[in-house]
Amino acid sequence: QGQLVESGGGRVQPGGSLRLTCAATGNIFSEYIMGWYRQAPGKQRELVASVTPRGIANFAAFVRGRFTSSRVNAENTMSLQMNNLGISDTATYYCNRSPVPTLPWGPGTLVTVSS
């Protein structure tokens, strides 16, 4: 079974941008809908976006218009471009299959939005 590794998180001021990357190893990526999830402190993990194998992306209402996502199946990578970040976007971000996250979770990447 493959692995998922997320990267690109960091600290940013409100209104700022970050670009996250999900890298997958093994034959776990290209044929599946992949999703971005996040978990804020004290809250349940939630689905942020889903990207089909053809690259069609759907977003949760709370990020729609601010986040975009794309994937490169040949490289087993997926990105999440986050713009106009707000304090409520502070969370650890993960990737996994969508709508059911059936793979072992990666370490996630922490995004902190703070002034």
C-alpha cells in the first residue's frame, strides 16, 4: 500500500496565500478521486476539495472561490492553491481518497493563519 505525504504549509497573515502539495507513492492515486481534508484544533476532519482523475475539482462552500486544486497523475501529485486565507482556515491539511478516505493518513501539513 502506498503512502501520502503533504507539504507546503506554514504561517501566513490573513489575506495571504499558500500552495500545498500532496505526493503519493504506489499505485494509489491516478485512477481515484482524491480529496483535500483539514482538521482544525478541537474539530473533526472535514473535506475541503475533491479532484477527479481528469482534474475536475469541487470545493466545499467555505473555500469556494478562494481555493483551487489540480493534479498531475503521471507524477502522483496534487496541489491546493489557497488564496485570501482567513483565521478559520487554520488547520492541518491532508490528502486522501474522496469521498471516503480509505488510505492511511499522511502526516499532514500545518497551515496557521495569524496576524
